[in-house]
Amino acid sequence: MPNSSTSEGTDAAPATAVEADDAAQADVAADTSGTAPTYGPVTVTLADRLPDIEHEVTLFKRQDGMHYLEVLDYRLDAGATILPPATPEPTRRIEVFGDSVSCGERNEASLYVGRLDPAADLSGYSNAWYSYAAITARNLGAQLHDTSQGGISLLDGIGWFAGPDYVGQESAWDCIQYNPALGESKPWDFSRYTPHVVVVAIGQNDAHPDDFMASDYDGERARHWRTRYVDFLKSLHARYPKAVIVCLTTVLQHDPAWDRAIDEAVRAFNAAPDAPVSAAYGKFAESDAPVADGTTNDEIGAVRDAATPAVAHHFLFTRNGSATPGHPRVAEHEEMARELTAFIESLGEGVWQD
């Protein structure tokens, strides 16, 4: 699954390198010569001229989910040895389904805190390590699968990702290689990673090209969006029945109607989390939550016992939707991470039980 999780290890090498197959650049490597770009292994030197003592290296993917990187091997100088990680892998696990903010897009452009993004290309200033998602995971001592994708929406046909035929989470969340430039998508094997906490940070891009939630909250498109949000939560719950789901948007400016819609969807989901979805949600959704036979969320009728803890929570940051007109920078990610960390901690140790 495309993610920005980390890998750690220690070595006693004077030089360390990693070889990677950078096929991910298919979307940007085309030139005007009319010839197809070619790709092959690239050797990246992580460090050299190190003293002959023990060293530690952390390798992580700093890009959003559409980029593909395959690590082929690690190479050390003669006489160097790879040791087991100095600390064991965390047993707590978080997964994030989000957009550009959740993967730290443009967050290192520190001169633009609280400001619009400039016209210049800031892609080189994107760093998932300093996203609120990654900082929160480190705060909590948890592993992270950050599947977030810049520009992605809930539904196909809206948002900003892979236009003009925009791709939403409904064609991406259960896939790997969902970037159209990489060819056919493949189903993700959900048995490879089972989170305790799932963060759903979707709704920021869905106002493009038309902010229908703000302009016509009770209209057909807005009601359909809320129904499909519930379907997404049910599909996640079917895959991860023990996980706690935290739904949010971020401090990036947006109309509060989207937060109202998410709140309504979360309440509808918590009323009947195991009820059928209105329609399959996901590109490979045959085994997801069962599909209702024409039933809408308002007609489900089954209500959970009031004493049963909520399966999903709607979380709002202090400056939700109002802090900045441009992508949040590292300082704002740290602010969000502090608040999200405190909220997840408030849920108690029980959320981390397998």
C-alpha cells in the first residue's frame, strides 16, 4: 500500500547506500522528444565518511501515496555489519486515509505560514515525516501507514487528483498503484496491516469544482456525498472491525458545511455500523460490507445501545477550517498533532488492544 511508514536499523558502516527502483516518476518524467522514459535502479548514498562506530538510519517515504518506490537492497562497505533495530517495532498501529495535508504536502515552505501557497512549484517542500499524521504517530509510539494522497476526494469525478477524470477514495482506498500513470491498480492485501486507530481526513477537496455542500446542503448531491461517507466508514469497519475511526478535516480553510456533513455521517454510522452499505465502496469491494437492497441510511432503523462506545468519532481542531488559506506548514502540523494526540490518548489504553 502506498504509505509513508518508516524503517529503522543500525549499522557499523563507514558508508551506507540504498538502491531503489524509482518507477514512480512516470507522471513527471515525460519529455518532449516523443520517446518513452526509461527507468532503472538508482543508488542513493545515505552517508559516507562516517567514524567506525555504531550508527542508526531511518528510511521513510516523504511523498504522497501516488508515488511508487521499491527498495531493492542496502549496501555497506566491506567489514560493516547490519544490526537488529535498537528499539522494537511499535505494537500500536495507526492508518490514515487523507489528502495533501495528511501527507505533509508543501509543509516545509516555512515562509508561508498562514498564507496562500505561491504560484511556484512547492513539491520539493513536501515532507510526510513532518505531517500531523506522522508526528501524532511518533507522539503515541505507534506505527503509521499514511496512505494519503494530495487532491483526493471521497467520490470519483470531483476533487483535484488525477484530473480531468478525477479519482476519489472510492477508487483508491483499497488499491495499490492507483496512480493512473502506473497502469492498472492492484488490490491491497489488508491482512498485511491491521490498525487500531483509523484516521479519515477526507472532505477538503470535495468542494472542487463545485462547493455543493455549502450551496445546497439538503440537495441531492450533498445527500449522496453524506451517504457515501457512511458507506466508506462501514467498509473500513468491515475490514477493521476492532478499530476506532477518527473522522476529521484540518485547519486548512474550508466551508463549515463539510464538517457539519461529516458530523451527520458519523452519527448515522454509529447508529448502525454493521448495517449494509447503499452500494459497494471501493475498486475491489466485492468482499466489503454487504450492500443494502435499496435501503438508505435514514431507513436502516437499527440503533445501537446507548451504552455501547462509539465506533467512529468526529474530531475538530481548535482552528478547524480557519487557520490558513494555504497548505499548513510544519508549525501548524505540530499544532494539529498536539491536539490529535491528546484526543486519541483520551480514548484510553483500550483502543490499542488487538
